[in-house]
Amino acid sequence: MIPRYDVKEISDIWSDKNKFETWLKVEVAASEAWHHEGIVPKDDIDKIKKNATVDAEKVIEYINITHHDVTAFIRNVNESLGHEQRWIHYGLTSQDVWDTSTNLQIIEAISFLETQVQNLKDTIYKLAVTHKMTPCIGRTHGIHAEPTTFGLKLLVWVEALNRQLERMQLAKKQISVGQFSGPVGTHATVPPSVEQKACELLGLDVAKVTTQVIQRDRHAFVLEVIANIGSSLETFATELRHLQRTEVREIQEPFAKGQTGSSSMPHKRNPELCERVTGLARVLRGYANTGLENVALWHERDISHSGAERIILPDSTGLLAYMLEIFTNVMKDLIVFPEQMQKNINHTKGLIFSSKVMLILVEKGLSREEAYNIVQSYSAQVIDQEKNFRDLLDSDSNITNLVTNEELDNIFDIQQYLIHIEETFNRIKKS
């Protein structure tokens, strides 16, 4: 990950140091499983567990000689051991170590991302409660529709993140498997009992049947979930970008003292954080597509997936962590302008109440088509001639003979559109 988008917790997970230390955990677990099988003597497994170490810098040095990272790793580990080194990598193939270790790293990354998603969800929920009854205009196709509340907008995001947390749990379950099945997955050099014990020691389930690799539909699913979360963040960020436009200006993302929005126009306060989230979400979808391309490998294995995974697994988890970090900060310090929201509600001079006017005319005996045509005709005058919708209704005796002034007052009361907001909030409990 380039430094601009680095999140230390994720980069530490994918560092060479952590990778090779995870490989060592896997190798030690395999040796211990062989001990339970009666193959590795107790003295040897005790020495392995006590003395086996790995030096990432040395491994990299040896890779330049062997051009094979696992053999370079084994060479370095063996330097920390005596005769018991013969049990390191006993019966295994490289992919047993690589795939099992990579899955452990993915699990670690997902666990960190889960805490971030939960933190973002809690932040948005708090703001949603604050603005539960703050009226704003709802928009469909970008056009003013009917009143809603800013809190309800945000509550939709809270529930989206609840669904994403469920998907993350499923992704973690899908990837929480290991394999110790040897070349081409037949267990010819590693019996299933050793595999079972080694996975148990690592806190993993056994991949019930594999080739020489763990099948890549699991990794593709993880990447799809990551991209899906990114798309949710993009949805949220896109909404805020629109609401921050000069002619809308219902919110503003944080703008620090001394910050500049443009090199040429000093007045600019651009939604650059939300724009950044939007752009990076596109990259995540690209990584997900590469993950899908990695599913189809030749026969029992090839390494066409390997080079891509060295990029897409660290970068996708790292980018999502960065996106979650900056968007959580946006939501923590978001500036909300309720007065401007009210101005925008009034912008169409009452047209946002047209639906309920049509409905009451139907209730008074008109056909739906008649009611629709009447309301649409007056709506056109409001739009084209900048008239006031309520004034036009009040001037039409055909309408006032059917609908009382009190009934019209009730229709033009925004609070009547918000009477079920509380009920909706009660469906989404903070967890």
C-alpha cells in the first residue's frame, strides 16, 4: 500500500515479518500434529516449539538465492534448530503453508475491519438519533419528492452496515479453513488426522477437500464482501457530496483551519474526503473482479493467482481500512445545516404535498385520474409561473367545496409526513 493510504494495523498484518511468523506458526502446528500422530518425538517437538524462529530479512536474502520463498523460509528456520529441524515441513507442500497462513492473515484483517465498521455504524447511529426529527427534502431522480428527515437518511446507512457486518462474519467463516493435504491434495504424505489436529491447533476448520490449493472461490467471496462494503461507503459519500453542493448546502464535511480547497480559488471547500472514498471504491471493485478471475486454476494447481493475491489481498483490506477511517472522521465532525434543509423544503412552494392533495380528492369521491390531472395542472403552474401551490388550491371553489381548510392545513403540515419515523427507528436498535 502506498504511504498515502497506509493504515498501520493492516500493513502490519501483511508485513513480511508477520507473514513469515505466521508461516512458522503453521509449521509448528503441523509438527505438533505429527507428534500427536506418534511420528515426532516429544523432545524434538519441545525443542521446535521453544527454539524455532524466523528472521524476515534473512528470508528475503535467501529468496534472492533460491527464487522460492518457502524453501528460503525453511532454510532460515532450520538455522535456529538442531537435528529436530528435519520435522519442519515434513510431508507438506508449499501451498499447505502458504494458503493456511494467508487465511490466518485474512481473518486477522477482517477482524480489524469489523471493529472499524462497528465504529462507523455507532458514529452514524448517534448522528441519526440527533437528527431523527430534523426535516429535509427527500429526492428521487435528484428531484424534490416528499419530506423525510436527515436522521432517517442516516438510519438507512446504519442498517446497511448491519448487513455488511453479517456478510463479514460469513466471509470470515468461509475463509477460516486450513489445509495440510500434501501434493495435489490426496493426503498421501499427510494423513487427514494430522491435518485435523494442525487446523485445530490454529483455530481453523479443515477444508474438507482440496486440490493442492484451497479453492479460490473463498478468497473471491472475501474480496466481493470488501468491495460491497466499499460500495456502501460510496453510496454514503455520494449522498454527502450532493448535499454539500453550493445550491443545496445542507451539510458540510469537516474543513480544518488552514485547509485549502483549490490552488486558484480561495473560497473553495470541496467534498474531497467523500470524493476520495468514491474513487477508492472503484479500485475495490476491480480487486474483487481479479479475485473472481483467480477462481479458475489449471487442474490441481497453478500459480496464476499468486502474484495477483500478493497485491489484491493486502491492498483491498488496506484500502477499505483507510476508507473506513476517513469516512468515520467525516461523520464524527459532519456539519449539518437544518435551516438550509428547511429552505430547500420550501423551494418548490408547496409542491411536495401534491401526493396527499391527490389522495384526499380521491377520498372525496373523484376518480384517481381526475384527481391526478387536477393536481398535475396546478403543479405545472407552480413550476412554470412560480406560483404558490396552496394559494392555487385555495382559489379553486371546486376543491374548497370538497376539502375543508382544516384538512388542507393538515396536508400541508410537514409533521404529518413524519409520524412513523419513531416507529422505524424502533426497528433498528443500536447494537
